[in-house]
Amino acid sequence: ATTLSYGSTNISLTVSSNVIVVNGVSKQSDTAPQIVNGRTYMPLRFLLENLGLKVDWNSQSQTITITP
């Protein structure tokens, strides 16, 4: 399991599980964390939004903007 903390928010993830625990509450993610070639990949949008950040995708420029 991996735990992330930001401010008063704590998120716990388990590889290959779509259930992610945010401040003690289980939530369903559409993507599970995975380990590929020794690197752990996590559902970035889910994590950022649950940390209280706004995520915008610009399909034309293929860029992500993250704002508090």
C-alpha cells in the first residue's frame, strides 16, 4: 500500500485495487494503481481532485493544468 498526504488529506492506495481510501472513506477509482517495469503508476486525476486540486485537460494542446 502507498499513502499520500497533503494538508489534512490522507490517501491510501493498493496496487491493482480500484478502491482508494480518502480520509478513511473508501472510494472507487476508474483506474487502479499498477507497477510497470519497477515504477508505480497511479490515477493522477483521481488523486489530485481528492487532494482538493482542479485538473483541466486541453485536448488541442494536449496539456494538463492543475490549480488549487
